[in-house]
Amino acid sequence: MSAAPAAASGSLTAVREVWAQRSQARTRGDVLYLVYVLALSVLIFGAPVIRAAGTALSRPDVVPFLIASGAPQTSTAITLVGGAGLVLLGAVRGPALLSPFFTASLASSAIPRRSVLWRPLLRSLAVTVLVAVIPAVLIAATLESAGHVEMGAVGWFALAAAGAGSLLCAAWFAGQLLGSAGRRLLAVALVLLGVGALMLPGGIGLGGAYPVGGQRPGLSAVVLCVAGILAVGAVMLLLDRLRGAVLQEQAARWESATISATTMDLSGAAGFFQPAPAAGRRLPAIGAGPLAVLYARRDLVAWLRSPERTVVGVIASLLSAAAVAGSTLFTGPLAWFVLLLGTLGLWLASGTFVDGIRHGVHTLGAPQLFGQSAAVQVLLHLTAPVVLLTALGALGGLGAWIAAGAVPGAVLLEVLLPAVLAPVLIIGRARDAAKGPMPLSLSTPMPTPQGDISVLPMLLWLSDAILLALVVGALLLATASSGALWMVVVATVASALMGLMARVRLRALVS
């Protein structure tokens, strides 16, 4: 063994010995016991829960979507688009990441990076595999409960999902390794492949192992698993290629975001993951025209200067709007679950387009450099995001209508529901931006026989905007059966109330 590798190995051994001497350090027996408990938990609790969920979902309004002729192609497309999203996520938070201390002391030392980064990579691999396997098993269990497939098809689909999850982890790592140009090209390529997968006569990859309509489930599952193993092996070899500056930046960002989240500053935590504008520096943000057009132009230029973030926001808005619109096709608890999930996704995606509103609130008390007060700036910055999110909501609803088989008479409700919800969410964003700091009275201890419950008021204060958005979405779905006019009336009233609350909060901040 040469001198340099021997010294690196000795350094790593010394670090592990010191780390193992911590008072709360886990021994090898502790790790094995943890694995044992997790395995038993999956067998004792996980399997019965998924089986019960599959039985509950085997309903006449759910199964037709799962056995549709385009279901295999859709599963492949969702996997590819999800991979594109993970590629972009790798730019701000990659799978192979340590704390800032260990990044500086280990990953930046003479020790090979693969020797210290393989553990966080395996943890991230477990996350992506679980995210892929759990929905796949749930879908297969639903089809098995409905009597459309046998248990063998369930196993092949779960195995294929595990391979797809491994490939998703490799895509996530590629986003961390590649530069901005390569990352964007790879994300665009995956999205185009996803669109192409929808046009194929049969499913490939994960779609080839789909329980109903999968052409070669066994072969597809084996190929995906082999490809996933090879991809993970290649990632392990490429760990040494990660740049130290990228690791240090991402580690510092992740630690800051974690600290902000644990101190109940969720907005601050999300702000750490907002990339700096890296494109369109020469696009003119100021021009002639009415104030509303001028502010809309400023917002548009701001979106173009962060293309990755904007693309992710647009895709998330379309998918969430499709979910909101698709809730009208279901009945019972499933309809409410799909609606709440789509509304939550649309709320989160809307945060991409409201930086101008936040800027207007942050200028409270500052000199009026633009000639308008903070309230007027917030009002003018509402134009562009309202128009964009409304258009995306209508397009997502139209896509859901087409995907559902173009049901005659349903197009108005499916397109209108996310379209009228969008302005309410944007105005709610203005109300949330004007929230201000959390009152100290909410952090006062509240002792009860069950313990201190002061965290509950704090959580309610933090999540009030999301809860209001979910309530409005539920009201719109409840009034959908009464006709489109009632939905428009409810959305108008909700928008007015949101605007009134935003104005009250702005006045409170000024005073």
C-alpha cells in the first residue's frame, strides 16, 4: 500500500474511533437491532396496512383508472418526469451530503470521498426506493383486491419499482455532479422521454411490469433491477468526482434550512433552497407602459432569470391542477383526498411565482424608490402570478379531462375548478407574506396532564395559510355539484376575504 492511501485510511480509522466514543454513539449491535425492528415493523404493520388500503381503494370509481389502456405508459412517464425533478433538486441538495463539519474535515481531506460519502448516499437510496415501491405496491394491491391480477404480478411490479427507485437515486446524484448546462440538458431529455413514453403503444421500463397491460413483467423487472444496481455502482465510483465547493455549499444550505425549520421559520427554511438567478442577466426588466404591465414584466423577467425553478413550478402547477380537476371524477373519501393533495401541491407550486409580492411586503417602512407604497406594490405584483397560475390551472384541468377519456359535460367543471382556485391561492400568498413575526404569546408554555401543548398553537399559526387554502378547495368541490356559477361565487367571496385579511395584516405591520 502506498503512503498516501495508507495515511488516508489511518485518518479515517482515527476519526471513526473518536466518533464511536460519543456518549450516544450506536454500536454495531444497535444498528443490527434497528434493522431487525424495521424489518419486523414492515412485516407486522406495513403489509397489513397496504393490504387494507388496497382493499379500500378497490372501488368502481378507482379501478377503471388503474386498468386503463394508458396506465402502463403513464407509470413510465411519471417515473421519468420524477427523475427530471430529482436532477434539478440535485443542484441544491444532493443525495451524497454530510454535515458542514464532516464535509470540511473528511470530504475535503485526503481521504477518498467515496469512503465517507457512501453512507449518506445509501440513506438517500433507501428514500428513493421506498418512494417508488410504496405507491407501486399500493396500486398492485388495489388491483389484486379487485381480482384483476395475481400475487405474482404484484411481486414483479414491486421489484421493478425498486429498480426504478435506484435509477431515480442515480438521477438525483447526476444533478449534484453535473454543472448547470448538463443538468438542464439531462432534465429536458428525461421530460421528453416521458412525453414520448405516453405515445408508445405499450409500456416500457416500469410500465412493462405494470400489473395490467404490462407486456413482459418478469423481464422488465429484472432489467430495471440490474440497471439500478449498475447505476448505483457507477455512482459509488463517481463519488470522488464531486466538487468540494458544491459539497460545502449544499451542506451549509441544508444545515441552515434545518435550523430554520426546527425554529418554526418554515419560510426561511424554504428560502435557503432558492437558487440565485443565473440566466437572462441582460433581459430588461424596466420599460414603458401602464404600471400593471410594467410590474407584470418585472415578474416575468424574474421568472426567466431562474429557469430551473420556474420550470419545476410550472410542471408542479400543471400536475397539481390536474389532481384538483380529477377529484370531480371520484366520489367519497378518495375525492377529498385527491382534492386536498392537489390543492396542497398547487399552493406549494404557487410560491415559485410570488417573489414580487414578498418583495413588496419587505419594502414596508423603506423609502418609496419606485414611487408606490408597499400595499400598491403588492397589488400590482398580483397581476402576473394570478394570470399565470389561472392559465396553468385551466390547462391542468383540461389535461385531466382528456386523460379521463374526454367525458362529455365534465370539461367545464374540471377546467373551472383549478382555474378559480388559483386566484384565491395567490391572494392567500399575499396574506401569508404579510404575516410578520410569530407573537411571543404563542410560545408560552401550556402545561397539561399530557405534557406541554404549546407547540399546537405555533403549528396552527405556521400552517394557517395552508389550512385556509385546503378549506377553500373543499368548499369549491362541495359546490361543484351545484354548478359552475356557485364555484365562481365561492371563489370570488374567498378572494375578497383573503384580500381583506392581507390588507389588515399590512396595516398592522405599518403601525
